[in-house]
Amino acid sequence: MGDSLQRQSLIKYIRYPPTPEGGQGVGMHQDSAFLTLLMPGEEGGLECLLPNGELLPVTRRKGTFVVNLGEALQQMSGNYFIATPHRVIAKSERTSVGFFFGPSLRSKLRPLPLDSSYARAVRESHRHRTSGLMPTREELEGGVEGSLEGQSRHETYGNLLWKYFGRAHPEYMRAHYPDLVT
């Protein structure tokens, strides 16, 4: 996870405006860090995608947090732990506070050695064996259609974040990093 003084953890106050009728809101995605602790506000709207494809509305329970696993953990566990796909469709203004726990930017995201029983469980589970990550911009331009169908494996956590921001904010990346993006 790298030097503890260089970990990329952050707390974020998030305000979601109401989702227009038929709108996407915050589309289906997975967080990039190891895990997210979310303290939802009073309004609902967070939905998690279950393995059977059903969307589960996440209701607020006083005194509890929502825990989402992230893509860095998925990569380092060799898909034993799978990032939590989720979205937000807000009927009215919604607020929440998220704590995103990530490693240092230089942390390698290669799979850690798993006990043979865990590695076997991944091989024997279609869901674990085939779970993808959010596609990179290059994968999207190459025809990848699903928001969770990416197969790129990132060498470092910094590379994962760079690809994430390049996908989510291409105009920002072109404006501020023209020599580094195509």
C-alpha cells in the first residue's frame, strides 16, 4: 500500500442534484480505491448492482456506513474481492459523505499471492473469473460497451487513477495535459 504518508485517501462531501425524469444521474460505476465508507444523507438514491443483475436500493440506517469495495482491491486480490458496481438516481437533492481509502500512487496493483483455496474459488466462479473493471477511454473507443466490461489491468494505483480521470473528464485532460493524452 506504499508509504502511509503518501496514501491517496480522501473525504468528500458529495451533493447530487435531482436526477431529471429519464436521466442517468451518476451512472453505473465502481470506485477506484481499496474501499469506500459512505455516510448517506437523508435522501435515498444509491443503488448497488447485485450479481443477478438486479439493482438493490440502499436504504439509510442511522449509525451505519455503506462499504463499497474498489477496483484496486479487486486487482490486488486477483478478483477474489469484486468492486461494488453502483449508481445514484436522486428523486430530490441528495448529500452524502464518502471516505475513499486508497494506496500511494506508486503502489503496484499486481495480484497478491492467494491461498490455493481462494485462488481455486476464483477459478471456479464464473462471476469472479470474468468480472471486469471500468473500461479505459481506449477500451471504449475500441468498442467496449458495458460500463464494467474493461479488461485493462493497471500497473500502479496512479495509472488506474490517470486512466479513470482520462475516461471521466477527457476535456479536462486535453486542456491541462495535452502532451500526455491523445
